Amino acid sequence: MREVAFIKQNKNKWLDFEKQIFSVKKSNPDDLASLYIHLINDLSYAQTYYPKSKTILYLNNLAAKSFQKIYKTKREDKNVLIYFFKIEVPLLIHKYKKFLLYAFLFFATFVFIGVLSAMNDHTFIRLILGDSYVNMTLKNIENGNPMAVYKSGSNWGSHIGITINNLRVGLYAYIWGIFAGVGTVYVLFKNSIMLGAFQYMFYEQGVFWQSVRGIWIHGSMEIFAIVIEAMAGLILGASILFPDTFSRYNSLKRGVRDSLKILISTFPFTIAAGFLEGYITRYSNIMPNWLSVGIILITLFAISFYYIIYPKIVFKKMQEELNVYSIK
């Protein structure tokens, strides 16, 4: 069968499927599952006989949307917020996992550049961090308290101020993604370079371990969250650059919807990081090593599990449920 005839034969069925998938009304999960099986069969046929056709991209997108719709309709939580964090965000992270990889690669590269630059140019640290901050930190190191900067101000005042600043950085990393992702890369570059130079300064002064057990109490979630926010910005930029089978406008709408949800998911981690920096980090110099290292490992595991491991678990569970539907 020629592709034109194949499309004409199935067009109405696909359009009906589209209406059900994108409808705001609840659909019968069994009806959706039945349509899903037909769609998978059509997709398999298209992949076999029209391997270079854009029809495959269209059907793939419908399959992905139906995948999520069936699960949502069948197992929707009464609490929308719980469903958002428990199912919706993990599925989006899995869907856009390559952008998570890109964001981490950019981050690691820029941190390495910051370390390398500070290592080979002693003026670089002052250029990036500023003379006043470097002088203050060196004075704190001389006084035997490298993390003294985190003791300034009240606990609650530091918590609020730090959280607002971190949310602002995350929003910049996301919003600037509208410039084809270039703005996001710039924000990530700026902050990663600063982190690399900052950590090397402590290494150069012989207090690297003290800095690690202090800074990363809050830094593990704070930095990881910024990387996820950069991921969201890259998704936003890619929706403009690579619309696939969608019009550029519709691709942008989809990109904004998905990336904004990923951005919002980072807010609890950013707020938690601000709390740790305002209330816990200031006591890192008097903490036993096991406690500070324990906090770092727990916070790092929590955010890593949610954005790296848990999405795979949710996706696999959905696949198993859809296999049950297919058998039926």
C-alpha cells in the first residue's frame, strides 16, 4: 500500500484518537487502550514500509501522549499535587532525559574550565568572585574559620534571602532558554565557572575538605536543582529550534508546558537547600565529619533518586500496565 493511501485509510481514526488524548474530559481507559493498540499496529506498519516518513514521527508522538493519558486516567490521584510530583514530572524527565544529560555535560565542562582557569591564572579567581569576597574569605581562612561567611545574618533572614536568590538564578536559567537555549547555556556557564574557581580557591589555601563538608551540605541540592532548571531551559530552546512535525508555534506551546512543569518541580529542592544553608551550614565547622558527610549524601541521594532513578521506575511501571491492556 502506498503511504498516501495508508494515511487516507487511517486519518479519521487518528484524528479521533487525537481528540480523546487532548480532551480535558476524562476518557474511559479501556477505550483509550483499545485505540492505543490500533495505533501501535499502525506505527509498526509505518516503520516497516515507510521508514523515512514523517508519519512515523506523528504516530510516535500520539503513542507517547496516549501512554501518559491512559495511565493518568486509570490511576489519577485525588490530590493533583501528589500526581504532579509522583507521576507527571518523572514521566517528563524520562521523556526529555537527553536534555538532562546535555545540562550535566555543560555543567561539568564549565566547572572544569573554572578550575583550570584558576589553576593557571591567579588573577582569575578575583576576576570571577570579586576582590572584596576573596579578601574576606582569605581573612576567614587565616582566622581558622573558612565557612564564616555562612554565619553572617540571622538564620531565618539568611534562609529567605538565599532561597529568593537561588529561585531567581533558576528562573533566569529557564527563561533565557527562549533565546534558542543560548541564554540558558550562558547562565549555566557563569555559575559553573564561579563554582569551579570558588572550590579551587579553598583547595589552593589547603582547606578543601573544610569547604566540601560545609558548602555541599546545601550545595548538593542547590547545584543539582540549577542543572535541572538549565535542562528545562534547553527544552524550551529546543522546542523553537526543532519543532519536528509540529508548527513552530505549537511546538513552542508544548515546550513551554513541559519545561515549566520541570522547572516548578525544582522549587521544593531549592527551598530545602536554602533552609540548609541558612540553618545548618553555619554549624559545619563544629559538626563531626560523619554528620556533615551524612547530610551531604542524603540530600544528594534524594535529588538524584528523584530525577535520575525514579523516572525510570515510573516509566517501567507504565509499560507493564500497558502490556496488561494489550493482553486484554
